Amino acid sequence: MTRTLRPTVQVRDSGVQTPALDRALALLEFVSAHSEGVTQADIRKGLEFSANLVFRLTKALVTHGYVDREEPGPRFVLSRKLLTLAQPKREERSLVQLAWEPMRWLRDATQESAHVGVRSGFECIVLDRVVGPHPFKCYVEAGAHGPLHAGAPGKVMLAFLPPDELQATLRRLPLEALTPHTITSRAEFAKHLAEVRRQGYALDLGETVEGHHCLGAPVFDADERPLAAIWITAPTPRLSAADGKRLAPHVIKAAHLLTQALR
């Protein structure tokens, strides 16, 4: 059976005569677009690279830790090194390392999976998670990303931006309808973010994926800017609007613990 690959990633010429780097970055983007992993044959087809070039680039990226080689296949997947490099640090401890204790506390307090993530452009990137104890678990893998406007973590990182910056961001923010519950009106979304800021937390009640709810709170840097978010995820029956109101103090406390750890 032939596997369908995502649309081809284009090699972009940086204009500064670095063709090897341009191709290596294109390869990383191609691997990133296929979370299930890609083979060398997939890369040759998707990027129209020669077999020799694919062999050399994948070997170099594996050696430097940016790509992992998984069997059978072999298949190549992104490692967590890029996520690690992008994280804020305090005294040589990364954001994820500092978040482990607050996330474990939140998991135990709510009995749901706890996550930490940061903003990247118009998306939220999951950095790590602590899986809850329920037999039916609901969590998002590290490295996953989703639109800011539909998920609780994205909403809190937007809501607590300085007003001028928030307005400028909202003018450019895509408001794609992912489910019937996604807010797609700019005026309505701005009003919704004002309420998020007032209450200190945000809910996603099936706005990203139907049946999947989340509850998040913001993590701040030393200048009181939203740096990250902590949140829990649960299926609809375990996280209604009423449950969100009841559990919000726990999520806010976990976010505060991480904020304090970063200072």
C-alpha cells in the first residue's frame, strides 16, 4: 500500500550561499510535518534529494541529536533537542525541568494529565506532559502544536499580553473553525479573552477537538509577560464548565508555582 506524504516542503534559498544548511533545514521541516516518521525513500521523494545527500544529511542530524532513527524502517523522527534549545532557563535548569514538580502536583490534585507549553507564532507548542492516573487517559504528546485561538493554553498566553500588543496580534491571528464550538468572530474572541484575563484561566470546551476539553493558566516571566502555560486535559464528561470553575484554583496555583520557580 502506498503511503501518502504531506505536501512537499520547498528548499528555500537563504540568499547567503549556504545550500547545505538550507537543505538540512528543509529536511527538518519535512520530518516535522510527518509525526509518524519518514524513511530515506520518503525524504528523497518529498524533497527531490539524491540518495547520497539524504544519507549524509540524516546521518549528520542523527549524530548531532536533532533527528532520531527508529526501527523498523528505519524511520526518522524529530528528537526533543529543538524543544530543549528553545526553552527559557534559570540557573541551567530548563522550563520543562522547572515545570516537572508543578505538573506532578497538578496531576495529583486534579487526577488529570498536566502539560506545559509555550507560544510560537500563532501556535502553542507542547513541551512536556505528566500523564494522569485514569484508565482512559487524555493527553497531548510533547512536540504537538495547535492554534492559539482554540485551546486553553493559547488563550491565556494571548489574554495576558499588553493591550496594544494583544490588539496587534488579534488583527493578524487566523481564526479557523476547527469544530462547531471554535470562536471565529474577532469581536467575540476579544470579548472572550477579556473574560479569560478577568478570571485568570481559560477553558477549551471542544473548540480544538470535539470531546477533548482543557483548562489552563498563564506562567509569567520576571517582567510579568506571559511566557508559557500550564494546563490539564480531559474528555468531556470529566471537564465541563462547572468542573473547570472547580478545578481552576489548582491550575492557577500550578502556574504560580512555575512562575515563582522561574524567578
